[in-house]
Amino acid sequence: MRLPWRAGDVWVRGSRRYRAFDDDLLPRPTFEALKAAGPLPLAVPAKFEDYLAARQSG
């Protein structure tokens, strides 16, 4: 027995609000090039441990 529709079961092609999650991801070659060029341009530390330490300190 299939349950009723759930969030994420359907999205509208071309819609900005309901789109596939994969549309928001960088292509792997682009990510690898950014990673090889130096630190990733992130708004938070790339390592969880660094992020956690920053949150706990202040």
C-alpha cells in the first residue's frame, strides 16, 4: 500500500520553488577544480571541527 503524496515526491520542471535538489549542486568537475585551486569559497569553515570550535567560543 502506497501512502499519500509526501514533500519531495513531485516537482515542477522549470519551477524555481519546486525543483530537484540536484539542481542546486555544483557539477563534480567544477567542485574538484575549486578544491584544487585553494580554499573553498564558503561562508562557514569547511571542517566541522573548526565550525564547532568557532560556535562554542563565541
